[in-house]
Amino acid sequence: MMSTPETLSDAQREEQDRIARIKEEEEQAALPYKWRQTLQDVDVTIPIPKGIKGRDILVVFKQKSVKVALKSDLANPLLEGDLCNAIKVEESTWLIDNGELLVHLEKVNKAEWWKNVVTHHPAIDTTKIVPENSKLGDLDGETRAMVEKMMFDQRQKAMGLPSSDEQKKANILKQFQQQHPEMDFSNAKIN
């Protein structure tokens, strides 16, 4: 009988995760490039032969695909295929630094982790990604406002005070009471 994730003991689950992590690390190490990502972008580092200049390299960015090759060997690209997700072509760049080709891919969807760079390469388990801490200043206005509201509500709760939504409801009730002094609000409850 085969064990399902629900029937595994903690030790079995940890061992299964360890084996999966080792397999993933081996698959990623076998790729002809190294890559890392944030929610905003993907950076790919490709080793290139000594003496290669920018004019010796062909890089083609399309919204859903990429091709990187030495012009002297177009039949054997360094990286080619359909991308895991769409990129912003006009904001994606590349450069040569210390014998490596650095390719920067700017993500269209900045709320999703990529499981691989090109779809035919081994995938990583994106549920195991631990994101870097971000600064409030890095967030767009709407997200920042939501995070600040959540932080305020958390502080209020910790001090035993009403949340921003509870304060808003209390203010609405108070305003309504002032407009209608003839009504009895002594047993009023706001949900």
C-alpha cells in the first residue's frame, strides 16, 4: 500500500522533503546556467568562453520566449525556449561581466514565483521558496496601503483597541446618532 502525504509521519514527510530537495538541487546544478528570482524579476547567469564580446552574442527576448546563443554557434544556443511566464521585453536586459553573460528578465506578473526559466527544464518546488523581506517603499501604492492598514490593525489588536474597520463603524454610528437624537441607540450592535 502506498502512503499518501496525509498518512505520512512527520519523520517520513521530512525524509520525503529532503529527498525531493536533493533531487531538485541536482537537477538545477545540471543546468547550463544558474538562476535566481524575486517576485519582480529573474536573473540568469550563463558561463561563456573567454574573450567573448557583446557583438559575439545573439540575445532575443520575446514576451514568452528567449534565445541566447553565440553568433559563431547559433545551432547550439546557450539558452532557448518558451519562458515559464511572460516578461516585459522592453525592460529585460543582458550584459557580460567577468566571463559570464548576465540575463535579466523583468516579470509581467509580479505576484508569482517561476518554477523554471524555460518550460522544458526541470521545475523547482515554488511552495518551498522563502522570499526576502521587502521594504514598504518597494511596494506599489495599493499594496502598501493594504499592508500599512494590516500593520495598524495588528498593533491596535495587540493593545486591545479597535481595528480601523471597527473605528470606521463606530464613527458612522456616532454620526448617525448625532443626526437622529430622537432615536435610542443604547442596545445597538454593529456587525
